[in-house]
Amino acid sequence: MDFKGRVALITGAGSRQGIGREIALFLAKNGADVVVADYNLEGAKEVSEEVRSFGRKAIAVQVDVANSASVDGMVDSALNEFGKVDILVNSAGITQPVKVIDTPEADWDRIIAVNLKGTFLCSKAVLKSMMKQNYGRIVNLSSVSAKRGGGVYGGAHYSAAKAGVLGFAKALAREVAEYGITVNSVCPGMIETNIRKNSAALGVDPINFKNAELPTEVEQAIIASVPVGRLGYAIEVAETVAFLASDGAAYITGEDIDINGGSHMD
Ligand SMILES: NC(=O)c1ccc[n+]([C@@H]2O[C@H](COP(=O)([O-])OP(=O)(O)OC[C@H]3O[C@@H](n4cnc5c(N)ncnc54)[C@H](O)[C@@H]3O)[C@@H](O)[C@H]2O)c1
């Protein structure tokens, strides 16, 4: 995969062990310049330094993907610096493993706003530039939760948001195919990142965030249910996202790819 000359904007890329960071680094290693966007500006700055260590250009941008003014500012920064956005990866996300009966309305709203509305706002904001150049790749981070329901992976609000992302991607894929823009999603199973701790610190009421640290026995039970016999690594998600973001994936759109070690097959 060769991303030389491509500009990638990756949201949620400022998390030290996160999927977005791994995607930023993989694309940079393969030639892309990167806009590292995150709510956490310090984290975004660290990752943009890592991108530069591969000889690529990078800027760090603070963004709240749930806020349209903030998202427009992020895309303006990208266009001012690089003149275009070829690849958008919607990786910013938060989860909250909580039962419906215990879910406050405000937490429902925030989970939907970051995971679903954020995907809409960021996609909308890059479309004009992608349509003008008749080229674009949009890849969304959905989740196995979209297909199998929540449980330890996140509550019903998270499942609903991630399922919404799949429907959104298919509809947008139809709208923009004629402009050379593809829109796809990946559905990871449980990947070793700090999403639970990060989510507890961001946006959702920590009081309602049960088990930010997953109990060992729960983790063992999850692993036992994965045919491959382990949790996934962020780099394994990054490689699939990179493929969907590559020129070679031009005839794949509206698709979603499971990355879950066989824990859910459809
Ligand atoms: N880790 C998993 O097991 C898993 C499984 C399936 C799907 N996913 C999805 O993958 C994506 C990346 O998750 P991760 O595991 O790397 O989590 P992470 O917490 O390591 O990274 C997510 C990043 O998103 C940022 N973020 C949160 N809210 C934001 C906002 N409003 N605006 C901008 N940035 C914001 C956080 O600061 C964080 O840096 C998420 O969309 C998540 O739902 C993760």
C-alpha cells in the first residue's frame, strides 16, 4: 500500500494505545501526511511528533467531533496546511457499559453525539474538498456491538450509535460514489486499548461508568468466546482500515469488515 502524496485526517488519533494512533502511524509509514485530531490535544501532539519521525508532515488539531463549529475548524486547519483531505478515518469514540434501565438521558445523548453525529459531521465537512478532486476514502470505526448487541462491549446506546454508523456509511456511499469517494466501516471486536478509561474521563458520567477496569474473570470469559483465542491488537485494525483507505480498494464501498477473531460471524 502506497500513500505517498495522500493526506489523511484521523479523528481520535491522540490516544497512546488507541486504534486511531495506530492508523496514523501505519499510514505515515507508508507515505501519508497526517492530520492528527483529538479532543486530547496533548495526545494529538505526541502522535503528530511520532508521524514526523517517519519523515512525513503532521499537524495536531484539537476537536470535539460532536460539535459542528469545532469540526469545521478542524477541516479548515487541514485544508490550510495541506490543501486537501484524501482520507478521513472516523475513529473518535466513547463507550459506556451500562444497562438501558440505568442510562441517564444525557449519557445516551453524548454517546450518540460522539459516535454517530461525530461521524456525520466529520464526513460532511470533508465532502466538498473530496468531491472537488473526485477522490476520497472515508473509513468509520463501527463495532461488533453494532451487530451482536452491547453487554461488556458497551450499552445499548453504543450499539445503536455504531449500528447507525453502518447505515449512515451505506447511504453516504451511494450518494458520493460518482465522485470517486468510497465509504466503508470496520467492526472490531475487543481490542486492547484504553477506551474504557478514556471514555470514563470524557463526556459520559463516570458514576454511571461501571467497570472502567474490566474484571479479570470477565476478560477471561471474553477471550474464551473468541475462536482465535485472544483479544485483538490495534495494529490489526489499522491494517484493515489502511486497505480500505488505499487506491486498491476503489471498488469496495458501503461495506463493513469484521475484525473480531471470529467472535461474531455474519
Ligand atoms: N477498543 C475496542 O475494543 C473497540 C472495539 C470496537 C470499536 N472500537 C472503536 O474504535 C474507535 C477507537 O477506539 P479506541 O479503542 O482506540 O479508543 P481510545 O479511547 O484509545 O481512543 C479514542 C480517542 O477518541 C478521542 N475522543 C473521544 N471523544 C472525542 C470527541 N468528542 N472528539 C474528538 N475526540 C474524541 C479520545 O480522546 C481518544 O483519544 C472508537 O470509535 C471505538 O468505539 C473500539
